Amino acid sequence: MKLTANSLGLVTTNPLSARDLALVAGGGAIGAAVRWGLMETTAGTDGGLAGPVLLANLVGCGLLGLILGRGVGRSARLLVGAGLCAGLTTFSTFAVEVAHLLRDADPSGAASYAALSVVGGLVLYLLGRKIGETMTREVMVDGGSC
């Protein structure tokens, strides 16, 4: 099976309405505020490889997997997936942190951080997706609806 953004339910051919844009913007604002709060509350601490950017990125990957695994509707995908998860996670800051490790002559730290981020993000996405699919099956077996 060839995976594309559209096959994952992240892209639509339907035009975005003002409501859709508000969902993405609202979710993005919440996600960005959570990431900012995480960065502020850990300012001055030596997070090392378990720093706030890594935490935000891993949580975002797991949450995205969960909502896609649950098969939630379009509005929830826009609010939580395209909005909250996108606002929470930050590839650009991850890239800056890896570059700083390289600049500081710590190639093993840079490689470890990059590998942990990518592999950890993928694992948590897949785990979240599996949990979401299981939750959906359990609801359907119990006679409920999603």
C-alpha cells in the first residue's frame, strides 16, 4: 500500500471553509501555547536529550497516531491533527538543536538526538494509531458508535 498524505486523511480535495480554518487556527493556537508553556517551564534546566522539544514532538506524534487510528471525523482531524499537533510539534527547532550539537562538536549527541526523535516519533505514531484502532474496534464490538 502506497502511503500518501491523502491516504492518511490529512489532505482533502474539499475546499476549506471559514469554520475549517477556524478549527485549524484554534487547534494550532492551543498546540503552540502548550509548547511555549513547556519551553517556559523548563527554561534554564539542562534537558539534554529528554528536553522539551523532544517531548513536544513525541507527544504530538503519538496524539496524531491516536486520532487517525480512531478514524475521527474531518473536524476533529482539522482541530487536533492539522491544528493542535502541528502547533505543538516543531521540526524547525529540532533542526536548530541538532545543528547546535554539531556546532558544539558533539556529532554523537546530534546523531542520537536525531535518531531518537525520528525513530521515537515513528514508534509513538504507530503505537498511537494501534491504540486508536483498538479503541474503535472495542466501541463497535460493544455496540457503541465512534
